[in-house]
Amino acid sequence: MIKIINLTKSFNKTPILSGISLEVANGITTVIIGPSGCGKTVLLKHIVGLLRPDSGKVFVDDFEVSSLYGVQLFKLRRHIGVVFQGAALLDSLTVAENITLGLREQSKKTPVAELNRIVKEKLALVRLEGVENKLPSELSGGMKKRVAIARALAMEPEYILYDEPTTGLDPITARKIDELICELQNKLKITTVAVTHDLASTYKIANKIAMLNKGKIVFEGTAEELKKNKDIEIYKFIRGREYE
Ligand SMILES: Nc1ncnc2c1ncn2[C@@H]1O[C@H](COP(=O)(O)OP(=O)(O)OP(=O)(O)O)[C@@H](O)[C@H]1O
Ligand SMILES: [Mg+2]
């Protein structure tokens, strides 16, 4: 389970997260929504120890992420696959090399045949085959996203975190990525956290929704509960217009 307790974070004295507490249950998909710039990526980075809280704690299973350094942090990251905003593939590496990047960092001795097997298996999981030797520049946005997901799955993590998985994709490709996220969650029973401002995507993939606004969690519940919520800020966000 991921447990965030009273997390605060400021940059240059500007508070971004002002006392966030959130529990992410295992085996389901939790989606964190909120307007652009509200701190979704900052929150996600605290879960993998890429940022450290000013105060508060983040737990992933028995790890207290906020207190880990070096080798311990490295060990934690084996449990968490991250699909970064954009896709963040390395342009000079092939698809296969991108997918095995983390694996090769974690263990220098994995035989090439085993790496090749993993690449094939993960590409099949994301429904993208025969692109092992292509460079990211030869792929479409949707394909790059699939490769980024395959890379996140390469270490067989218990958790997968998606940062804006559908942003920048056309609506049809975006819905296909949503379907893939659902399918992987069902098939692998992997605990999934996505942060996004795409509501269509949220309604498609979320078992639970949390909304972040002005440094606080302002809503936790289901899609149905979100749609019924009468809070003005939430109303405006989910309908994209002023309260009528
Ligand atoms: N390393 C950093 N140093 C200084 N400010 C930062 C840093 N990282 C994020 N910020 C600031 O924190 C705020 C929240 O950023 P964040 O990237 O988390 O937003 P977001 O909710 O992910 O937005 P989007 O939906 O556009 O991706 C922004 O004002 C950003 O400029
Ligand atoms: Mg972001």
C-alpha cells in the first residue's frame, strides 16, 4: 500500500503541497486529478523518492520513501514502474534498449537472451510487436507511450505510476491507452496510480479518484460521487466552466 501522511512541499517559498494525506489501496487504480500546475507530478515524484518532503512522510509497503537514500532507494524503485509525462524515452537507444534500461542498471549480469525474452514479452503485453530495433523517433506518440509502459513493466513491479498517460495523444489513441491501462491492471493485478487532468481518461480507468487543488486533497471517492459533488471548485473543474 502507498500511504502519504501530511506531506508538505514548497519551492522557493511557494507552497505546492500543503498537508496531503492519501492512501492508495493495493490492486486497484487510483487516479489523482487536478488542474495544470497543482502539483500532481510533484506528488508522484515523492512516491518514488525523486523529491523529498519538507515535512510529512511517504510509505510504500514497509519502505519509508522519504528517508531512503542510495542503495535502498534503488531497491524501492524495483517495486515501482513509472511512466513519465511525455514518455521520456532515450532518443539514442533502440526500443529494446529503452525497455531494458532499468534492468541492466539493476543487474549487469542478466544474459542477453533473457533480456530479449523480456523485451518480447513486455512488448506483447502492450500490444506492440516487432519494433525492438526501432528508434523512438520512428514511432508515433501512442507507440512511444506503449514502449514507456513496457519499460515500466520490465522489472515486474507491484506498482505502476502513470503521469498524464493520455496528454498529447489524439482522442482515439488516448482511449486505446486507457484500455491498455485497464487491461494491464486486470491481467497483472498491479496497483495503479495515474495523475491526469483528462477526465474522460479518469472515468474510464479509475476505481477511486482523488482531486488535488491549491495544495490540498479536496475530494476522494468514486466517479459517481465526483459528478454529484457540489463544491464550486470541483464543479468548475469537472465541467470546465463557471458554476451556473
Ligand atoms: N523542481 C522544481 N523546482 C521549482 N518548482 C517546481 C519544481 N517542480 C515543480 N515545480 C512547480 O510546482 C508546481 C506544480 O508542478 P507540477 O509539475 O507538479 O504540476 P502538475 O499538476 O503536474 O501540472 P501538469 O498538469 O501541467 O503536468 C508548478 O508551479 C511548478 O512550477
Ligand atoms: Mg504534471
